[in-house]
Amino acid sequence: MSIEVNNESAIPVDEAALQRLAAHVLRELHVHADADLGILLVDEAAMEQLHVQWMDEPGPTDVLSFPMDELRPGTDDDETPPGLLGDLVLCPQVAAAQAEAAGHPVLDELVMLTCHAILHLLGFDHADPEGEREMFGLQRDLLLSFTLDERR
């Protein structure tokens, strides 16, 4: 599994933790070992530019997902085919503000945003109540299992 993390934000981030989280999520969702994922961390100006360009919304946001091959989660018996899962872009400055407001560490916020974005790359959405329950329930379970794995 190729998970490339590039930090262009000038904010120190535990890139290895994001890589471990991404690998955990992809394994748990039976994504083929030859799938590729890119994680890019950018500053607020770069994120604002992407947010306007792709979502037509002003200001920086916390995370954006850019799916490529429209891979979907596999099963125990049938993992996804190899391919390009896509890219996700994080803004540590926005994440830091959200983490402060929520009262938890910035890394926890970045890990949550990374998990959330990977789920979007795999076709999950929260546009309706049913999709929201499914996506956020899965996100909670994945973050919990990752936290437990990290403690071992």
C-alpha cells in the first residue's frame, strides 16, 4: 500500500501517525495492498484556493478529498482491485483552531479528518441522515480500533 504524506504547511505534524491511521483504515476496509493514497498538508492560503476552485466556497476548510479510481470498500472475501484511491488535502491551521474549540490535541483532529476524508474517497457521504449515520458510525469505529492498535 502506497501512502505518501507531504507536509507543505510549515506546521510540524506527526506524518507517521497519519500514515499509520491511513494504513489501518485501508486494511480494515479491505482496500487492496496496491492502492495508492496521497495526503497533502497545506497552509490556509493554499487551502482557500483549493476550496474556491473545487467547492466554489470562500475561505480555507479543514479537509478536501479528491477521489481517482472510485474504489469502494472490499470485504473479507473480496478486497478492492488495485488502483488510485485518490488524494486528500489537510489544513493544519484550520484543524488546530477546531481542535482548540473541541478541547483535544491537534493530532487527534488531523487523525479524525484523515479518516473522514478516506471514507469520502471510498464513496461514503453524509448528505442524508442514513448516510450520515453510516459514515460517522464507521468513522467512530475505525478511530477507536486505531487508538486501541496504537496503544499495543
